[in-house]
Amino acid sequence: MRLVVKYGGTSISAAKDIQAVAKHLNLLSKKHQIVVVCSAVSGTTDDLLEISESIKKENKSRAEQLASKITNRHKQLAKQTIKKSNIQKKLLANLDQDFAELLALIDGMVLLGEVTPRSMDYLISFGERLSIKLISSAINDSGKKSVNLTGKEVGIITDSNFGESKPLIDTTRLRVSKAIDSFFSKKTIPVVGGFTGADQHGHITTFGRGGSDYSATIIGSCIKADEIWLMSDVDGLMTADPKIVKNAKLLKEVSYVEAIEMTLFGAKQIHPRTFEPLLTKKIPMKIRNSFNTKNEGTLVTVSPSPSVKNTVKCVSNVRNNGLIDIQGGSMVGTPGTAAKIFATLAKSEINVMMISQNPSESSITIVVKNSDLDKAVSSLEMELLGKIIKKLDVTTDVAIIALIGSGMRGTVGVASKIFGAIEKNKINVSMITQGSSELNLAFVVKNSDTNAAVRALHNSFALDKIH
Ligand code: ASP
Ligand code: MG
């Protein structure tokens, strides 16, 4: 098989874990052709972001302090992980060059006194630049040939939308498949840095936080991989958060569309664009645990085997949101009201998580994160209060409970089962939405009712018996 195996930061943050990863890859490579994609070592991207903040505040010493924290973390990992002294020496020398470049970059940015989106992407690309060297050396140390490449070096070409770039897929496909094929023919394992690429001028770009997942599926689609594995520190997608429901079960198989919904709402977060490259090529993806490789994880495919008949597959929850009920007499039958409301929110960069409007059109209710609530309310008040809006009612600390499963489509009685279970627990529901895809039914309760609601629903749909 052609495999792309992607590791999240927590899977490669301790020497023994990196060694275990190298050993696993060495074994896999005896049967399969593999490309490895890595995130940055845990905490590194956050440190790099803090460096940029320090530069903005003209605090050079803090920026340098953080750079040396990153340096020490990687040097220590290199020394603890790599046993063969020649490999370790080469790795340390290699890392030193990157550290020197990082310091020079900080110098330059401090001199200019500004952080542009372009310099920012260059700065935060260092996490993956360093991690791939560690992993690739660990594979060498285990006795297997390996090279490390950044997204730019492997041939990922993107637009120049720094911080949130998209690949130019045709050029990327040509370059990536050529590069990877040449390593396969030399029986060498390529270790590619996730999260980054370069635009047509050679400037480094990134895909946004968590973007290594997206890198893995881009590469997978370019080389026509048979499977893509996302390795992290969870076993896969679950029927509910196991911290809330003791007997929550691992889901063996879900569809792409279900997985997209689950990762938006659930404990396992995946970069939202990750699934795009898979949809046309229909490449199966596995979500697996690098600390528990005996477990096969969750298989994500176009159409899971029909043996999994459950209407609902997962009950997920997102706490700490705010609900805004927007009321206004002149909203009824006035075209453009919703457009004005959402344009106002978009201008303030507020992400709206849920929307509902009753057919009488007298109010529109939205849900945003608690942390966005103040900004949302004040921008609506400033722009629209007294015009199209008469009144805003705000409720803080609410949770979204979402039931996900494509089996809900066209099945009669799902809603009554859900709200029957909720009613039995005397939980008040303040908003309900269901898209016409019937893939996801979500409603809003008080934060403090979250656990009871999730448990009641897990129970009433017998999700502990899912297979
Ligand atoms: N290192 C990047 C981040 O922390 C990308 C990734 O982890 O996927 O966001
Ligand atoms: Mg990560």
C-alpha cells in the first residue's frame, strides 16, 4: 500500500515516543511505501506565535528567550532520542543552522519593527522545520534510509494568502508526485513538514492552525495514496466524550460527511479543509493513536459498510457559548435583514456557530463563543440597534449539544426520541437547528446541563452498543 502517516505534536514530544514512532515506521516500511508528515513538537508553534507577539511589543529579549526555549527543547530531544553518535552529531549541527536562522529572522523583524503576514508565516514555519529533522534522524537511527523535507521542498505550491493559504493543486500534484516517487524508488522514507508550503515566489506560506492534517491529505491525493493515517493521542472518533460518558465507544467506521461534523464539534479536532482533497479521490482515512498502535482507530470512507445501522452515531458537545436573540419589528418581511446582521458580525470577525429564524420572522437567534459575545453584541448595537433591531437578548454560558449520523436522514421519530430523553431529565432547550441534510441535529442548553443531556442521549440511542 501507499500510505501517508501523519503525526500530531503530542505524538513526537518525548524521546521514547519518537523512538517508538521510528520503530513503527521502520516496521511499516517493510510492507508499504510510506510518506511521513509531521506537526511541530507540542508547544513549539505556540512559542513561535508568542515570539511574534513579543516582537510587536518590541520586547526583543523575550523573543530571544523563547527562541532559546525552542532550541533547548529540540537539542535535548535530539540527544535523548538518537543513539548513533554520527547521526546525532549531524542532526545537532543541522538544527544549529536553523536556530541561527531563527535568531537572524527575529533580529530582522525587530529591526523593521513589524510583523507582516508573510514574515509571520516564515517565523511559524520553524516548528515543522525542526520536527522533521528529529523524526527523520530517528528513522535513520533505527536503520532505515530517510530524508526530511519542508512543504516547500516537497513541492507544495500555494496562493499567497499568508496564514490561510490554499494549494495550487495541479502544479503541486506534478511536483509532489515526482519528488515522492524518486524517494520511493530509492527505498527512502520522506518525512515532510506539515502546515506549510510556498507561494509561486518561493515565500513560505501556512495553512492555518492545525494545518498539518491538510498537508497530509494534499500529499495523499497527489501521490494517489491508498490510505492516510492521522496519528495523535486519541484512539479515534468516539460516540461521546469519554470524560462525560464512561462507556463511550470508539466508532469503527464513519463517512467523510459524518467525520467533518464530528471533528467540528467533538474532542478530536481536525483542520476543517482536511477532507477536501479526499472527497474527489475517495481515499480512506484512519484516525489512530500513536500510543496504542494495536488499535485500528476510526476508518473514514465515502460510504461506510451498511452493517453500521445506527441512526445517530455520536453525541457531541461544545460548552461556553453565548446566545443572542435579535428581535425587531421591522424585520418581518424585510429582505436584507439577515444580510445586514451577518455582514455586521463578519466585519467584526465573529464566527457564528448556530443560526435559527422562526417563520414569523420576528427574531433571529444566533450562537457565538462566549469570548466573542461582547464584541458581537456591541457591534450589533452600534450598527443596527434602533434601525432594524429593536432589542437584543443575551444568554451566556450555554452549550451546544449535537447529534450526528447520516442515518437520521429520512428516519421518522428521531427528534421525538431526542427531546423525549431531554424532557425526562427536565432540561430546558433554548434553541434547535437541523440542516436539511438531516446529518446533524443540534440544540442549546445551559452549560450546567451538558453532562446530563449527553448521557441521556447516549443512553437513549444505546450508543454503548454500537459496533
Ligand atoms: N504546528 C501547527 C499548529 O500547531 C500545525 C499543526 O499542528 O498541524 O497549528
Ligand atoms: Mg498539531
